[in-house]
Amino acid sequence: MINKNLPNIKNKKDRESEKMEKSAMSILNSLGFKSFDELKGKQILDIGSGRADLALAAKKRGVEIVCSDINNECFRKGVALGLDYRWFSGYNIHAEAESFDLVLSSGSIPMISWKRSQVIELLKEVKRVLKNGGEFRFGPGCLIASITDSNLSLEERNAYMRSTKEAKEKRRKISLEILQNYDPNITETLISSHTKYPTLYYTMKK
Ligand SMILES: C[S@@+](CC[C@H](N)C(=O)[O-])C[C@H]1O[C@@H](n2cnc3c(N)ncnc32)[C@H](O)[C@@H]1O
């Protein structure tokens, strides 16, 4: 007989696992990957991993991702979950030069860096730890610095925050200019412009 007073632990676990899988697939797709198979056999670093949904789902499929974050709680939880989770800022990656084939960053720096100089600082640091032939994929959307650290007046800044076609195009243009000012070969891949903010990711190769 089922005791209805006991919490259904299995279902709760299943629900959490489903949520994690859904979030991981969404992060993976937003960075332009269709499946975890594309990550197999690579040394991968994720910057600003947060809850590490991506790494947890990857681990289930035999893909190891080194996670990192400045948030100590995320770091501690990640380690407790058996992940290779490290506690450092993306501006100062605790790794030897040329350690990784692929560096990923979703919803973290450089997207959330407020200053162009910080965006460049991060790109330089990632290039240091990338192997020759390696790549950095980051997204989704435009750089915050495209608004916060530009020559725009306050009025113009507010206008560019809107979800109009013109505002989205302007932010895309300034974001790419900031990135290509550091490395002209950085590319932008648009996934959808019908979302509130453009959904896109950037690729920097070494
Ligand atoms: C919006 S969350 C994204 C988490 C995860 N990547 C995802 O897509 O679900 C942004 C994360 O970036 C981390 N973060 C912010 N600044 C950082 C920095 N300088 N270096 C590394 N991580 C940083 C935050 O602590 C947070 O966990």
C-alpha cells in the first residue's frame, strides 16, 4: 500500500534531473551545438558555470567539462556533485597556457562584462589557455558593454535597450565591433532575431 504522507522522492529526483537536462540542452544549443557528441574527446573549460547543468548532463554522456565560477556556493556544490569544479574568475584563469581545446561561456563573462576593456581582458586570458587550433564559444546575445561602455548618450542607451529591430541591430553591430577590435576573425552566428533580444553566439579561434 502507498503511504500518501511520504514525499515521492523518486519523482522529485526525476523532475530535478529533467529540469537539469532541459537547461543543459538549451545552453548547448544556444552555443551552436546540436549534441554532446560534438564535445567528445576535447579538453573543455566552462567559465561562469553556475549550477553546472551543462557539465552534469555532459558527464552522463561521458564528456568531462572543467567548471569554474567566482561563486563559492556554486563551486562547493559542484565539487560535492563530483565535478571538476574550480573557484576562480574568468579574468584570471587558474590553468597553464594551452590547456584547452574548447572554452565555453554561457550567460557569463564576457557577455556580462560592463567595460570593453574587461571584454578584451577576458578574451586575452581565454586565448592564453586555448591550445592552438582551439576555440572559444560564448553567448547568448549581445555584450552588455555594447550599451554600458559606449559613446552613447543616456537617451541613446535607453533606446538601444528596447527590443525593436533597429535597437537589436545596433547592439549586434557595436558588440561585434568591440570583439573584432581585439580579434578581427571573431564571428557572430545568429540563431534567432525574433526573440526579445537577439539570440546569437560568438566564436573566437586560436
Ligand atoms: C547567469 S549565470 C550563468 C550560469 C550558466 N553558465 C548557465 O548558462 O546557466 C552567470 C554566472 O557567471 C558567474 N560569474 C560572474 N562573473 C564571473 C567571473 N568574473 N568569472 C567567472 N564567473 C563569473 C556568476 O557567478 C554566475 O554563476
